[in-house]
Amino acid sequence: MAKAVALVSVLCIVALAAASVAHAHQRNVFNIEGDVYCDPCRVQFHTELSKRIPGATVRLECQNEETKAVTYSVEGLTNADGHYSLRVDGDHEKDVCVVKAIKSPIAECSEPMTDVRESRIVCTNNIGMHSAVRFANPIGFMTKVGSPQCIPVLQDFFADD
């Protein structure tokens, strides 16, 4: 009887250890989600004329804060709604991680924005964030020439009330 109790105890300890390792690994897996859009007004922020870009290439890149060495990199494409989801493995507490808009499939809207081409994102649970999903700010591209439709939109946007 004592051997049976000892065997059950050992099996329970092994099962708990395996569950603990699996839980620790799962805590360090994140999904980064966001949108890529086209800015037809060349103002580098979202307006009512902005459209999401399906099939845009995005890259998440993490660099060590001190050495600037790239520690993690993953690329993906936006779906039909211009939305992306990137899986991140590992804890990147000592890194600066950004999602960058890399390539637009729309020739008329392929000029990289300088202000919102990338979005900084936190890839660690060690600062009190316990969700496995991180949401990045929208990033995107601009048209080569501003649309005439933007004039009334921007006048309304900047009008003093």
C-alpha cells in the first residue's frame, strides 16, 4: 500500500511540474494585433477617407535595449480587412519591440509614413499585463499625391468650434 501511495505521489508531482512548465511557456507567448491603412490625405493620421490595406507586409522586431542587437523578428500579412496578428514567442522584457509597415500591395499607396510607419509594443508579462493579446497602434502608407477629397475633410477637422 505504501508503494502505491508513493507512486501516486510521484505521478502527481511530475504532473504538477509539467503543468507548471507548460503554464510558464504559455505566459511568454503573445499575439500582436493591429491594422495597416492607406492615408490618401498625406497627413499621417487616420481620417474618414483612410482605408485599410489587405495583403500589406508587417514585421515585428525586438532589439536589446543596450546592444541594439535584434533578438526576435517575425513577419506577417494583413488579412482581407487590413488586420494582422503576429505570434511572439518568449519574454522580451529587456527589448524594445516595434511593429513596422514593410510593404504595401497597392502601388498608389506605397509611400512609407515617417510618423506612423511603426508602433512600439510591450512583449512581457513582467509589468502587470496579463493578456496574451497586445494591440498595436495603426500603421500605414500614404498615397504619392494627396486626394482632392481631403480638402473638405481636413477643413472640418481643423475648424475652430
